[in-house]
Amino acid sequence: MAPNPIQRRKREAIVREHMDSENRHEFDATLDTFGHPRYELIATGEVHDGPEEVMAYFDATRRAFPDQRNELLALHHAGDAVCVEAVVRGTHDGPLGGLPPTGRAFELPILALFLFDGDELVCERVYFDSRTVLRQLGVARDPLSLAGRVGTIVGHPLMIGRGLIRRVTGR
């Protein structure tokens, strides 16, 4: 069922405050936009559920990308969600998992679904292409570049060979 105009205004205000508070790095305010904080990052399969996990996610990503910001491009209302098209930008100036800082900037288009139960935000589900970020950080090859094509040509037979060896040896 489509949200009524009052619900649309409330939901839009929540989403805008959520995104603005992320840009201000006021993550307590971001957490306050949720009824129960939950982030789902579809590209990586990560789920951060609850205030502690979501805050740990903010801490880790802002340590890696201290200048990270989002830019809202478009906002669309659906039955139980607000769909946001945005661009996330930042510079890799801190460690990210096992990846040391590269000093490189990234610009990533995303689609974020802000899921609601009535007027309560219950989840932000984010869709993005993780390879785009890795290419921009210089840790993955563009598959259409010369280096990417050579890597595929060289790597493909090796992967097939490894698979055959595993199958034959049962490992």
C-alpha cells in the first residue's frame, strides 16, 4: 500500500536527517533515525544489526574514509520503503580490513532502500558495485583494460587447472 502524504513527509524527513547526519559524522544522530538500527550491504553480504554493530561499521568505514560523504540525487517513495539514488565519495586515508591506505579517492553510485515499518525506519539496504570501489582504489583491474585482459588470459587457465587438481585429489 502506498504511503499517504503525511507518511511520505515523515519518512522523507527521516531519510534526509539520516543522510545529513552521516555527512556531519554525527552517528548517534544517525542511529536515532532508526527504530532498530540495521544496515545490509548487498555487494559484500555484510549485515550490521543493532546499535553496537552499526556504530562499529561507522567507526571502521570512517577510519578508512575520514572524508566520506553522500550526495542525494533522487528520492522515490514505495509502499514500505524510500528508495534513494546517491553518490558516495571519499578518500582512502586509513586501513580497510587488511588493505592499507592507498590515498586514492573514490566516487560510487549507490541505491539505498530505507525500509519502514509504518513511520519507523527499520533497515537501510545498500546496493553498489564493490569492484568499482576497488578499481578506483587501485587494488583491482578494469577487466576491459589491457592489464585486465592479460590478467584474465593468464589467470583463467590457472583457475581451471587448480579446479581440476582439487577435483582429482579431492581437496
